[in-house]
Amino acid sequence: MADGIEETAIQDLVAPAGDVDLVSAMLDLGGFVHGDIDTVVNTFQAPYFGGATSVDAAGLASGVIVRAGTDGSGNHVVATSADSGATWVTSPASGGSGPGTVTVSANGANVVWAPDGVTPRRSGDTGSTWADVVGLPVGARVESDRVDPRLVYGLAGGTFYRSNDGGATFAAVAGGLPAEGNVRFAAMPGSIGVLWLAGGDDEGAYGMWRSTDAGSTWSAVAGFDAADTVGFGRAAPGALTPSIYTAAERDGVRGVYRSIDGGTSWERINDDEHQWGWIGADIEGDPDVFGRVYIATNGRGIIVGDDTEAAAPADWNARTVYTTGDVVTYAGAQWRASWWTQGQKPGDAYGPWQQIAAEPSGVAAWTSSRIFVAGDVVSHGSHLWRAKWWTRAQEPGASPWGPWEQIG
């Protein structure tokens, strides 16, 4: 009954900011660069992949994509593209037992590859030449910070590793994380050092954890009996952080869950009629479309889900009473109430309303009315800035003694 039918077992996904909707890695077919998810495209070519295990895209450098897989000659290689997949540079074969995982730094300058069975390696020239990294064990899983190009992360045997120099050297910074089972972790777009981890097995630790200090410390996320993968997508209108998606069991119910408030509350977004078997390989939200989620299945390809109830917030009304956290639309922008208000029009830099906006990368766009606290990262004037302390209505770059430091 299965003659002529090829299973599409998805191994990894990435939804880059920019012109490409999605990049997929799958067994047997290799994978695709989906410039438009509604358009049929050819599988990976030049180099052709007979199977792929890992894909990534630079958090800030639009168009930089990497993929790890097995080429047509059976070699385990990495391919790097700086033009959204139009052309690729192919690495030398790894010599390991499998392609493993690959990641690219936030600015697209460095690629770190951890093939199965051999020492992880790093390239600073788009994959043409490679050197062994120091301090990261064989078999590690690697990911990059989405904002700080110096930060690259690894996980092996329940120990978390961090590089502060773009992946050249690593050091163990935390232990006690799940050492067995399917374990995935990811860095949140728009923030530095904010990480989420999901995985484990029934015989040991199993659930979801969060770090806000680049992996040095971790705290369990309450309510999850088990979790298998975690990813991020465009923030809900007026929300302060990207949406978080996970395939998990929460309060005894298996499903796909989403949080739009940084993990404080969760909503199941599938139902019992839409389960798709094993969906723990990866999950990604779309950085451009709020409510769109891509789910990797183990044989049924990529499930695309859209929130049909997602809509722009209601227009501001002078007669309506608003309380903290309410979101409205005014003059084509989204505004979030900082406290109780009625009849106070959005737009005053010191008033009750904060204008909330973000780049496709997830980095907040600076607005004069929004409140920022120490560590927040914003985009303004073609640069990235990090807040040194609480600030509002103080423009980045306006004063060398002000609350902002330029970081990119």
C-alpha cells in the first residue's frame, strides 16, 4: 500500500527574517528553501543533499543560511549561502558518522558545525576552511544567539556550553539538564542570552527550562509534564516579546501550545483531531506573520498552521476605559496601556500609552513612548542599542552619557 510513497521525515526547520519563508531539512529528500510556502520548488541543489539533518539562518544578517547533510557521494558536508539559497559554498567532508548540527552566528560571520563522531569545527569564511573548536565535546548540539554574534551555545550529555568568541572556544557553564531523550534548545529572537530548552525522557528529567543569562542558570517552566521542542514567531500585536511555540504535554494534555506573554500563560492551539504523530523534531513560528506556525512531522512533511482569529487590535476610542496591558490601534500603530486611562490619546511620550513595534528579526524598534529597562535591545538609526538602565523618551545616540550603548 506504500509503493511509490516517500515519507517526508522533517529533521529541522528555520524561518528566517527576510525574503525566504522557511528552510527545511529532511531525510531522503534533503530539504528545501521555501521562498514562498505556496510555491513548489526543487530540493537542495549544488550541492545536492540525499538527506539533511540541520539548518540555520543568521539572526540579523538576512540571506545567510547554512545546512548540514549527506551529499550525492555519501559525504557529510555543510553548505553555506549568503544570498538566501541562490548559491552555496560546500565544506570539505567531515569524516564523521553523520552530518550532525550546524549553526551560524547572528551577524552571519561564523559557522559552527558539530558532525556526529568527530570534533566540532568552525569556519569564518562562509564554510571554505575549517578549524577545530576548543572545549565543546563530540556529539554536541549547537545553536547561536539571535542578536549577539559572539555568543554560540552547545549542549551535550546534560551539560550546557557557551562560547563568547563566536564559536572558537567553549566552556561548560551549567549542568543538570536532560541528558537522555530528544532535547532541543533555541535562543529567543530580539534578546541577548534568553534561551529556552525542551526535552528529556520518562526515566529522568523531562519538560521545559528557561535561561536569561546565556545559559549560566536555568529554571523549570511550570505546568509542563513533558516538552519536546520549542521555537519562536512574530509577536502578537502589542506584545513585548516574540510568540513561543512548543510541542508538549501540559497538565496531562499533549498538544501544540503557544504563549504570547513571554511564557507566563499558555494556550493549546491544536485539537484532538489534529495531532500528526511525532512532532518533536522542531517547531517554528513565522517572523513576519503573527499566528503562523510550522510543525515538523516524522513522515507527513511540514504542517502549516494559521491563527484564523488573529486580527489587529480595535481602534482607540476616547470613551473607552483601558487598563494596564490593553492594546489598541491608533494612527496605524499598536499601542499598549501602561496604566488605567480614559480619553488620553496615544502619542504623548510620557503618557499612558507605549507604541510597540519590532523588526522582522524580533528586535524591538525604538519608539519615544516605550519604556525600556536594562538589557533591552532596540533597533534605531540602522544600529542596535542596549539599554543600560530604565529609560523612556531618550533617543539612542543622542548623548554619549545617555542610557544607551551601541552594540551593532
